[in-house]
Amino acid sequence: MALHTLDAAPTTIDHPSTDDATSHDPAGSTAGSTPVRRPGGRIARGVAAAALGVAAVAHMPVAIEHLAHLPYLGWSFVAFVVIAATLAGSLLVESRTVVWAAALLLAAGALALYAVSRQWGLPGTDDDIGDWANTAGLVCAAAETVVVLVAATVLVRRARASRQHHEATAAVRV
């Protein structure tokens, strides 16, 4: 699937909480105007939500495992699971830019910490240094990479669409 298909559902620029509607010129003129397409439609939301769900489920066993001997790490995994599940649920309901940005930051942060844990270790533990082929770690890294790619694509396309919309609106007002 090509990344350009991720914005399959047209949505509004001026109503960030709606995902599957189209709108006309926000200035009120609907005669002759065309619907504005907003990236982040159903396909992108579904893919990102599924990937966040996979990452959340994959982190559950390590959260429980680490709560006893490294509480800070265990609770950070619990926080990841809760935040990832919340973001996944939010993406299934709506397509808000803030949710996409939060999903991108969560997944990118998790990937960075995964790399640090495998390269240098985390405070209090060096068990994972060099364990790049750990199945659960690879599943999480793959899911988080999908979230980063989809969210980044949606956010970049939204920025472009918003800029084009504002340029077109400014040109009409002149």
C-alpha cells in the first residue's frame, strides 16, 4: 500500500474533530467551491490504532515483569500501555492533529528508548544490551515504526493542506 492512500477519507480543515465530512470554504461561500481534503482518514487511523494496540499489548508482559525489581521501568511500561491504548481509541473515534502528534511522539520516544536499552542499557539494568533480536522487542519496534511513519505522513500532509488552504483563502480575499 502506498503512503498516498493513507488520506482516503476527505475531511475538513476548519473542523479538526470531524473526520469523514467534507466542507466548503470556511468563509461561508459554498457556490463553486470544492471540498477540502484533510489527511488522516479511516485507513490511516485504523493502521495507526492497530499498531498502537499491538505495541500496548506487547508491553504488558514486560510491565508486569519489571514492576517488582525495577519499579520506575515497570511503571513507565504501564504508562506506555495506558497512553498507547488511549491514543488508539482516540484515533478510532476521530482524527485530531494533537492525537496524531502525541502518537508520533510516544512511538518515536519508545523507539529511542529501545535503542538506548539495547546499546547502553537503562539505569539499574544492563540485561538488554546487545539483545537486538528479542522477538517482543522487534514486534514493538515494528509497530512503533508503523505509527511513526503513518503519523508523520498525516501531519506533514495536514501542514501542506493547511498552508495551501490559507494561501488560497488569502488569494480570494485580495
